[in-house]
Amino acid sequence: MWLTEILLLLQPEIAPPTPSVPVRLVNSNSRCSGRVEIFHNGQWGTVCDDFWNLNDAQVVCRQLGCGRAVEAPQRARFGRGTGQIWLDNLLCSGSESSLRDCPHLGFGNHNCGHSEDASVICEDHQPLLQASQLICSPYQLVVGVQLDSLLSAGLNPFSGHLAAPYCTGYRVSQNTVWYQVARQAGICGTVLTTNTTHAIYFNSLYFYPPSNGSMVLPEIIPFTCAYPLDTKTSLNTQIRPQLPGYGLMGSGSRARAYMNLFRDSSFSNSYPGGQVILPVGSALHVQAYVFENDPSFAVVLQDCYTTNSSNPEDPVRYYLIHSGCPTDSRRVSVVENGLSLRARFSALLFPLQGRDQDIFLHCRVRLCDKRSQSCAPFCTRRTYRSVDDPFRFVTVGPITWTD
């Protein structure tokens, strides 16, 4: 059974409820002040300042884990945004846990321009954030909060849940209560967005004071984990990018990428590891795949080429695939690229420059968010284009020739 099939079986049969809208404050030197932007339908957008007041600002401050709302500036105090204006005529009472819970005209319905973008200024008071830890593992997002801090804040340490209220599981270790969620879009209200370099996961942890029978407002700890989209075989490299976000922020490791060689076009009879011996001019069938927990992604083979050394930076090379497309359709056939967590192609291989030498096959691989874009490269016949972004390598070889 292929890896992609296994991942599909792990998807939940019941769709989780719609999560709270992620919110951020931008164009400021403080995490608790700035222009209000919310994430909806795969992109960030602004909020119109019609009826905007301290009650609306208080909801934003609570979502971000800041202190009380001090001011609700209008008229693009922190600069004009671009793109979508998502909300207008908000009428929050101040007790809502998310802007989406407030009365409004509906997402995308407005009569405003970006000169009317709303902003907030909150007290930068975040004792729970300071007492919290975030672990961005390859498979889970894990948040830990000190028990003493929760108790001193008048909160029940075991009342926590993620954006989806039914996600309440926890464990206690060394005076810390830990909550976790699978690193996958839609699980427990987790929202996934991508940019050109990273996959960014958003969620929030909610804690409540002991209930006395009346409605109580939660304290919220937002958290963000960023993972690189380009892959390599090392699991230990970590990147801490400068990314817009809020609450707890962390970064995770790259996914593992692998490559297999097959004897047949059905990709069922693989060569053993080590050296591969081929008759000159014979076909080689290649599969690249990535161990990735989230089925939102697809593997894209950006470049594949052969060299006479195991060094992928060797300047003497012969391209089989360049910018996702075969360089010679008579010798290279792309079977699958940008559709799932595996990519496949077949190629007729020859020694470089007619020399009887071993060759090595190198491929640059990256992950693509197939929810928001078409990941399969668009290729015209014998397309050969330049590459702008640096991607990571997967290498196999040596391949030795026989008569």
C-alpha cells in the first residue's frame, strides 16, 4: 500500500466544526496593536471601521491573548491594507470569543475602501503566554502551560480545549498541563495557510474559570507553527523565519524526501539499494516521495538531472526535468507530478558526454499546497525554463553501464 493511500485512511470521517477566524495585528512594532486582519477563504483581509468601537477591539485583544482594549482607532491609523475587506458593520458586545461570532454583514460584504481599515491598541499583558511552551513536531502541535500560572489567573487548568470545543484531551507532566493536536488542516479547528516558503498552522487554546452556573469568558492562547515547504533528507535542520503571526510561535523540521528506482513502467519491481547496473540506453523508472502527515500537500519534482559525481552542485550535468517539465519528450516521460505525495517519471539514460562512467541522479523536490493552487506544472512541448527558488536535493547512484 502506497504512503498516499495510508494517509487517506487516516482522515476523519466526520468533518470538524468551522474554527474561529484567525486574526492578526500588522504594521506596528507591538504584537498587541496594529491594523486588524483576519484570515478567511485562504487569504488575509481587513475589517471596515463602520460602527467600530472598543467592544469590537476587546474581542480582537482577547483572541490574541493581549490585555484589555485601550483604543479602537479608525481611518487606517496603522496604514492602509490591500486585497480583501472581509467584514463591515461589526456589532460586537465585547463578550464574543471571535469576530466571526459578532453580528456583521457577512464575509466580503461591505461599502468601504482601505482608507477605512480598522485597528486596535491593547494592553500588552500576556502572563499566560509567558508561562507557556510550544513544540512544533513533524506530526503534532503541542502546547504546555504551567499549572501554577493557570491557577493564579483563576482558571481551571483542565478546562482547556482547542478551537473545536470537543478537543479537550490533556496530560500533566512536571507542573505543566499539555494539550496537543495533529499537524493537519481542519483537525480540532486548525487552520493551514501557505506562502512561498512555509506551511503555517494556526490554532488557539481556551481556558475557563471555575463555572458558577453563569456564562464565563475564556482566556485564549493563540499559537502558530511554521514548517518549510522545501525538503531534504536531513531531519535535524530547523528554520526560525520572521513570519507575521501572533501568540506562541515556533518552527518545525523539513519533511523527509526519498527516491526509488524501478525496473518496470508499472513501478512494481524496484532495484535494491546501492549500485544499479543498466544496459546503455535502457529505461529507468523513478519515484520520489515524501513522508508528510498532512494530505493537503503534493510533491513537485522541480529539477532532475544526472552527473558523474554524487555532488548535486557538479557543473557538468544533463537535465531530464527542468522547472517541473521534461527537457526532451522523446527520452523523458513524466508519469505523475504535483498530484499526491509521490512523483514519478521514466527516462532513457545514457553516459554523460559518451564516457563509460558511473552516473548519479539528483532531484530537487518541494511541497505544494494543492488546496489553494494547481500543483501540477504546466508544460509545453520541450519546455526549458529557469529556476528562481533554491530547493533541496534527493540523490541516488551510482548507476553503472553494461554492454
